[in-house]
Amino acid sequence: MKFKAFLTEHGVSLLEKRFLPALDKMGKICHLFLTRDHAIFLHNLLNSDGVQCIAQFRKEALFDDYRISSQNEDRIAFAIDVSLLLRAVRSSVSICSEFGNGPSANRLQIKLVKKLPPNCTQPMPFLTFETKGYKSAVIQDVPISKPLSRAQVLELQTALDTAQDLPHTLVQVPDLNQLQNFVERMKNVGDLLNVSISKYGDLHVQISTTLITLGAEFRKLLVIGEQAEAPSEDRNLSAQTRSERAISRGDAQSVQVSVKHFSRSLQCHLAKPDCAFYGIAPLGACLTVIFQFFIPGTHQTDKSISLHCRLPVLDPGSN
């Protein structure tokens, strides 16, 4: 199997300043899944215990002169330490800035190689960064796992396909900072967070202990998918009562998730999304967060980039 490509200036900026810092907060190790058309970073897709996170890029968003070949339909996947990858990218950018000049300036090549490390008898796989300057080249090797087998790649692809299923109702949260500040305060109250989402465009988050109940409600949010008109008789009721009535009508769903998981998913704000959508999967299978990115200077979705999280549910929920 072979892979090599040149990271574009835009691709380096996306990874170094936005996505790798966000992915680093999600967990130490992720899978990098390379196909003919996409580069995909996957957290916890083969493990249902933690937050699943998927960042997908069309190859043109990160690379030019992109070449990949394998006997598994040109698909290659391996595990990699995100912090080491981020360090290599930042170091390469620094070298480019300091020494890069001339016609070959800022050409950062990335490729899969096998090398024999010191004191080893077997060659090991690496993702290598080669920074080509005018008179010299600097090479950095990031250790990776043994590439996944055909069966393992199929398992990863199946998990990825399943993770792409969308909830029937999604509500848009335009201000993630407000939600993040609230959850930060909730951390000190308890460990479990109740989240309910209605077809009316309401997002209700609440944490309860034997001593205190703390909640927040975001109303009249933009709804994508199945939606309904809120009954007029509910207007003057409390947020908790409205939420309970909506659930009993089948117009809302509620799930319980870990405050820690919810807070971790909000670290994706480091990728600088323009807004986020929240939804609950059918049968309350998981809480889904989809981050939306606009083409700079427009309100049109940048379809070359996608990022979303799936939070495991601690209670079957209701629907």
C-alpha cells in the first residue's frame, strides 16, 4: 500500500489551527482513514464507551497531488497519536516559515513509509512529514499502528456508515459559547445531564441531584427535519412541564448523557464551526451533535468539511 500527498497552505491551517487541537481534546488516539476521495479522522468508532467523533475532509480541502493505492479498494486506515501529529504539523510549519524560500517554499509532503528504528529488528510504519526548502529538507516521522487489515477496514467502514445516520429532528444552536459556559457551571453540580429536544425547536438541558435541579432552555431554534407547531396552551408553563408534555405527545425525545461527555463534545468549538445542530437518534440511541462550517464570506455550507459527534446514552430515554 502507498500513500503520499502535499498538504496545501489551507490544509495546514485547517489542521494546525483548528481541527487537530479540537481532536486532541477528544482523546489521545484516533484512526486516520484514507480513501480515494477523503481523509477521515475517527475517534472511538470501534468503541461504544466514549464520545464518537468524526472529522471528514474531501482530499481537495487538505491536499494536492494526492496519491493512494492499496489492495483494499485504495483504502488505508491506521491508529495515530493526535498530539504527536499536531506537534509534527506545527514543527513543519515553523520550519517552512523560518527556512522556506525560493520556488519550492512551503512544500510539505506527507507519506506512509516503513523504517527500521534504532535497536529494532523489524521495520515499523510511520507517517512522514518532509519539509522541502530551497536548499534542504527536514524529515519528521510520526509513529503509527500497523495498518488495519481488510476485515478491520470493513468494520471501520461499517461503523462509519452507521454513524452517518441523522436524527429525524435537529435544532440549531448558533451560540456554542453560551451552552459551553452553562455546562462548565453544571460540572460542579452532578455527573448526569438530561437533554430533551422537541420538534418545536426547543433544547432543554437539566442536571438534578437530591439537593438541587439546574437547567437551561433554548427556545424557538431553527429546526431541520420533522417539526411541529407548539401548542398555545403550553406557552405559560414551566420549561420542565413543557418538555414533559411534548415528550408525552411524541413531539420530543429525552436522553441522559454524561456531563463529562457533553463537555468534551463542546471542545469541538476549537475547530471554529459557524453553528451546531443537536438531535436525538431514533429510539434514543445516542445524542448527535453536527457542526456546520460555512464557505468564508458566505452563509453557504462548506461541503468539503464535516464534523460531528455521537454521545453514548446512559438511559434508554423516552420518545
